[in-house]
Amino acid sequence: MTMTTTQRILDLVAAAQASHGEDLVLLLGEAHELYQQGLQDLHRDVSARLGGLTTADLMSAADTAGIPCDASQDRDEVLLLLTLAEWETTPAAMAYAEMAEAAAHRGVSLIPED
């Protein structure tokens, strides 16, 4: 059986609840990599699905989705914004955000301290 990105992130979130210190950093790091992979996969899907639309139609889709855009943004930026809007509503992205927030409340972050 192949584990999906979402399943693995959910497993990491569950494991993170009982983890501390370096173990939590490792779990958060793996979840971050999976988050990025999922976002990239979805970006390819959105680009394939919407890439044939005119720039005006992409801007209209962004407006309909409640995404602020302006005429200075190019097609790639609008496609990325549409991808981010869709990605942020996925269980994988929501679970990762919850995990990162919980870790931050415990003093753990992937951002190195100066």
C-alpha cells in the first residue's frame, strides 16, 4: 500500500504531539518537505487545468476565489496564487499549519535562531 502525502503528514502530526526537542524538529522538517511536495504537485495540476485560460480569465478566476490580483501580475503569479488558495484548504496543508503552530508554541521552529 502506498502512503499519500496527506496520510504521512497526518501521521507526523500525530507523532509530533508526543515529541520534543530535536525529535520534533525532525518530524516538522519531514512534514515541511511533504508540504512543499504537495504544493508543487498541485501547482502542476492547476497549471495544466487552468493554463489554457487567457490572462483575463485567470484574473477573473482569482477574483471569484477572493484572491487579490492586479494587472501588474503575470500569468505565472496568478496561477501560483490560485494554487495557494486551493492548497491551503487541503487536509495536508491544514494539518501541517496546525503542526507548525503547535511546535512554535513549544519553542520549536525550522527557522534557525541568530
